[in-house]
Amino acid sequence: MREAIIAGKLHEGDRLYPEKLAEELDISVTPAREGLLAVEGEGFVEMVPRKGFVVSPLSSEDIRDIFISQALICGELASRAALKMSDADVEELFAVQAELERAVSEDDYTAYAVANHRFHRMINVAANAPKMVWLLAITLRYTSPSLYTETSGWLEASCTDHHTILDALRQRDAETSRAAMVEHMTHLGDLLAARIAASEGRAGEGDGGDDRVRIPAGASVPATKPA
């Protein structure tokens, strides 16, 4: 449900029926309703009297705000990691980046997702700030593995922005590490916001009354989890 909303496959005001969701996903109605209640608690859908579940607003500016929050947290984590990572940790991070870029060059998006997750996770764990990572995980519900291939410029950002972060970490430069990570996350937010803005313009076009939920296939890699 999250992925369908973030990817623009579901739009503000779309009605969601547990029975139709259950049928499409080949599950019973109870877990379908529980899933809707879960995403309602995260602000993706809301209960409207006499209408049931409907998709909540998620604008391009909302996405920018979320990524600004992520950028601030990730920047602090990178700053702390710069002072705590060993030389071996940093060199391993360079190796992970090489795997990431090789995956992109080979159009291996599953391998890319694994490497990207590992890149950020290593930095987050090295910071040794579990509560901050927990807060980050909440904001990461607004991203999705499908964004990697469907958002223009996303893969390229990982191939280029990461190098500035890596260089700062290798130099043990906490402030430059912070600034590089903030710039990277803000860059991703701008890219996704542009995608959401485009989907806002297409909302309602050609729906033809089709009320299927249209949930995309889930990814097998938990790439959005920070730790």
C-alpha cells in the first residue's frame, strides 16, 4: 500500500476496499483490513465517514519535508561515523560502493538495492546512535525499493553523491561528512518530489472507473531499513 501511494499508482481520495485488496493479493479480508489500519496509523490513508478508507494527501512538498528530516538525521549519523569508523570499515565501504556501481552498470537492480542498503547501514551503525536510527526508520516508510528504477536520476545519485561522502569519511572530516550526506539525501528528496509532482498532474487521467487497488509486487530486499 505504501509503495503504491508513493509511486503514484494510488492518488489522494482514492477509495480502498479491504475485500478488493484481499482478492488482489490473494489473502483473507482480516489481514487486508489490518494492513489498511497500519498504513492509516502512518498517515498514508484515513477513515472517512460513509466512505471507508481513502488515500491521504501526499504532495511533492510533503516528500521534500520528509527528506529534509531524513537529511538532518543522516547527516548527524555520518558526522559521528566519520570519527568512529576504522580504516578497515572505510575501505569496506569503498568496496561496497564499487559493488553498487557495478550493479548499476549491469542493470542488476536487486544487487544495487543490497549494496545501497549496506552502504547506508554501515554508516548508520557505525554512528552508534540507536535512537536516532529508530527515528530515521520512521521517515524511511516514505521510500520504496521500486523508486530506484522508476525515479529519474536516483541511481546516478548513488553513483556520484556517495563519493563525496566516502572521501570525507576517509579523511575523518565530520563536518564535511555531515554536509555531504545532507546534500545527498536532499538531492534524493528533490528527485522523488519531481516524480510525485508529475504523478499529481496525471492523477485521475484514464482511470475509466477501474477500482482495483493495483498494488505493485514487493521487493525482496529490505533496502529502506537503516539498520
